[in-house]
Amino acid sequence: MTHSYRPFQHAWLDKKTSAKEQPLPEALRSTSLLMRVLCFLALGRPNLDDHWKSLQSEQAFETVRTRLCDILGSTITAASILAISSVFVSTASPVSYFGYTSSIPYYPIFISLMFAIFAMLTSGSSMIRWLHTDRHWTQEQLKQGGYFVWSYLLSMVTPMFFVVWSLNCFVFAMLIAGFSSQSVICRALTALGLVTYIVNVGKILIEAMRKYAT
């Protein structure tokens, strides 16, 4: 009979804890520049204030967990596409004027494939970690600061880091192949693609800097 009351006791304790919001621990207040950048890349904010608030209730924590799992799932999809593309372009080129299998662009393609595989592995492990993590346990571990905070943030950032590098290596290889082409049209299209890529990356960086400043 006593077991039937345990869910009600846990629910009552959770409501009582949520009603009294815990302040941000001292270990999470003073952060270095590297930690602030890592927080921004992982959580979209240069500090842990908002994330700590999300740990105060189950509903907010589930929202954060769902969002991060969606991001990690998208990262796995992007890494899979990059890996397939890298394997595909490692075969012989169907046209003579776009030689992406020559020795110079082949190395960035191979590096892109490695980064894509690393991204899939780290995304999968991070997703498993988030699916099985517990709010109260996470809260207690974050209070201590130190190694767990770094590991906690890196588990979110590392997959995206690998995907970005994989994409850049793949683009770099295609640019080398395009500008090395004997076809004027191919070189012109490559130049147009490079300009488009730079503009989009610049817009992303400017938006990120504005968000970091606010």
C-alpha cells in the first residue's frame, strides 16, 4: 500500500521545489571567456542563467531536452548527407572538366568524410545521454561546476563542430576542383558559389555576434 503513495509524494516534492526557485550556484556565475563562448554555442546564451532556470521544472526541462534532441537529430542527418556525398564524389567524375578526384581536392574530401563520421558518433552518444538524463541529477552535478560543466556543454557543441568542419572541407574541395577546371563556365559557377557561401557565412556570423552582444 505504501508504494501507491510514492508517485504522489514525488509530484508534491517536485511542485514544492519548483515553487521555490533555486538561485544560480556560485560555481556557475564566474565564467571565463572560453566558457561564455561555449555556453553561447551550446545554449544560445553567453551564460548558464536561462538554462539553470529550465532545470527548475520538469516541463521546462522537457522542452530543452526535446529541442536539443531535435538539433542532434538534424546534425546526424546533415552528417549522413555529407558522408554519402563524400563517398559519392570519391568515384570517377562523369565529366572531364570537373576533376574532383585529383589528388589536391581528394584530401579535403577524405577529411570531410572523417569529420562527418565523428559527427554522427558524437551526435548519437549525446542524444542517448540526453534521452536518459535526469533533471535532478543534472542539477546536482552542475552545482559542483568544474569538469561536468565542460563535458555537459561540449556534448552539445562537439557534434556541430564536426559537421561545420566537414561541410567546410567538402566545400573547399569542390572549390579547388571548380577553379582548377578548364571550363570557363565551371569556373564562373564556382566563383558565384563561393560568393554566395561567403555572404551566407557572413550573415550567420553577424547575427551570432549581435545575439552574443545582447
